[in-house]
Amino acid sequence: MKKLLLILLCLPMIGFGQGWEKTFDKTSGDHGNSVQQTSDGGYIICGTIGYSGNGNGASMSGDVYLIKTDSQGDTIWTKIFGNIDISTFPQSQFGNSVQQTSDGGYIICGIYHGPEVSCRSIYLIKTDANGIIQWNQTIGGATVASGCAEGFSVQETTDLGYIITGRIIFPGSDDDLYLVKTDSQGNTIWTNILGGVYSDCGYSVQQTSDGGYIIAGSVYKSIVNIYKDVYLIKTDNQGDTIWTKTFDGGIERDDEGYSVQQTSDGGYIICGSMTMATSIRMFLIKTNNLGNMMWTETFGNTSGEGRSVQQTIDGGYIIAGTIDNYLHLVKTNNMGIKQWDQTFLGPTASQAWGYSVQQTSDGGYIICGKQYSPGGSSWDIYLIKTDGNGNVTSTFNIPTPNSNRKLEKVVDILGKETKPQTNIPFIEIYDDGTVEKRIVIE
């Protein structure tokens, strides 16, 4: 009687990565400005398509672009708000910020400049879960004399209304930081013009745990000093200023605060760009609940900026931005000390910029921005999903069995120790972590 021994070698596999990269190419100038994971595990991206011009003057055009994807970044639907018409150029609709709302739909904030108005206004769009417009509002910008306005950040508030920040521009005067509170239909409840004596702007707003608001942006130092400082403003629930703080890199150059979030200890975390020595760097500032600086860190030694920051589930921080024309992702501990960083650039791209990051439900990160492809001579929306260490590509480590390994025990398929018997499967477990499944057939 012959016996046949069948062996299945089972090795421990350690996997890393589980990410992907996507680009969305609609026109020659597409920008991804804001991304958020949605309640179904997919993602919502807001940006601008058909962009041209410098983004601050009259010579520009574009449409608000909304993209809904599944969990793998594959497009479910897209929506365009606006209608580029070169015959009425210039006109513009920019999408700067998006958030999923409590009813499952989306709120979008940006800039509107159509042919029927003389200057820009804040553009607020509410859609249902399928991206169908339920309502839209323009705020400010009825005439140049009444003040042109731009919206950069929106958040749903606890009363189901919305808070928006940006700036308002009056002819012959300085720009002012603008804070707008609306009801659930986008109707203005109140507006506040905040900031210093000279030009300032709000880029990021969040409702705080006390019902007030925290805003990050920039402020000019004086009428004769053309350089800006990072600006942090805390208001009450009516938008009235409680305190303001400014931060700079110690030399006369522009410093900007692009993103702010209240932290678990009641303080605030801010990121942006700050000039240190001879270069503009990505920075991170942590304050207490009164806006007093606790610590600050910078990243990279050359041109860089941080556009988006979020506190992570481990108490640290994740920052997305740009260093040396590469999309850059930085993870720090709770004291701002770098734990790791990653750079991203598509295979055909020469530049990539990061504008928004959020930690996802699996502990990884979703990032959006834009990349420039010289072959197509255009900017494309860039979407990246990483694991918890910022990795995109999957790697599996399969260890080779040790030739000097020792058998520790033999178990049956239920894990109970046993002795090998013919025609009954058994598993051998070794001291190096490998296992072999065997069966002796008689």
C-alpha cells in the first residue's frame, strides 16, 4: 500500500497600501479644491473646470464642477454649475468648498460672476444626494459699489444653516474678511465685516464647540507694509469678534493661513504658508483655546504651502499641500513632529498641487488637488487614496520559511492539538510563524 503526502504551505502575508490615484480631465484647466468621504463610503469632490486667468481679476472663466465617486474613486456622476460662454467673457463660477449635509445632499461654496452682474459674489449651491440643485444663492456683488464678494469655505451649522467666509471688496478701499450666516435655504441671517484696518481675507471657517466660529486667513500689517500675516479670528455665535491673533515668520514676506480646525483639547490647529529665512514653507501652528501659540513647525526647506489640515484619530495631524511643485502629505504626532511624509506626482505630470485632505473611515486618507500634464498641456483634477501611512501602491511581504525552523505543534483544522492520522487533514505550526497543512492519503 502506497501513501501520498500532500502539503499546502501557508505563509503569513503582511499587506500594505490599498490605495489608488485618479485624474479627471474635463477641459484644459481643471482644479480639485475640496474633497470629503461620503456616508456611503465614496467621495465628493468640488472644483472648477474651464479655468483661465489669474483667479483674482476680471480675465477669468470657469464652471463649478461636482464629482461623486464610489469607494474606489470611479465616477458615479458629475454635475456642472454655470455655462462658459466666451461671447460674454469674462464670467466665472468657481467651486471652492463642499460638504455633505445632514440630509445626505451637498452644500457648495464658491464665486459667481455672470454676465448679468458687474462684479463677483459668493456662490452658494445646495444639491440633493444625486447632485440635483435644490436651490442656489448669490451673496454680495449686486453692484461694484455695494461690494464684490468671494466665498472660500462653507460648513453646515448645528441649526442646519450655513456659515461662509471669504472676502468683500469695495471700490477704492481695502479688501475685508467677510463672514456670512444663512438659514437652511441659504437666505442671509447676518453678515459681518471683520479684520484689521487694512486688507484681509478669510480662507477657512469652522463652527466651534461653544457655538461660535473660528476663521483662518491673512491680514496686511499696515498701509505701507505690503506683506501679510497669518490671521486667526474667534467670534461668538453672532459673528462678533471675541479675539484675534496674527502670526508671522519673522521677516517681511507674505504669510497665509489656509485651513483651521478646533482640536480635541479645545485649541486650534492652523496650516498655511510662511516665509522662513529665504524660502516660503509649509507650516503648522497649534494654539490654545485663546489663540495663544503653543508650538509651531515648518516642513521642507524650499517653496511650499499647507492648504488643508485635520486632526487624526491618534491625536496627531495630517497636512496636504505642495512642496517644490509636488503634492505633499505630512503626518505629525500631537506635538507637530513629523512621523512620515509622502510626495505624489502622476506618471505623465510635471507638477501636482494638494488642496484638501481628510482621514477616511479605514484610517487612510483622501486627498484632492490638481496636476499638470505637459503632454496634454492642461491641469487635471487629481484624487488620491492612501492607507494610514500615506502609501498608494500595494505591497505584500511573504517571508521565506527558515531552514532551521522547529515544529511547535500539530493541530486539526479546528485548532485542537492532535497526532497525524491517514486521510485526515492536520496542520503543522512552526516557530518562525509559518504553517503547513498536510494530509496523508493511503
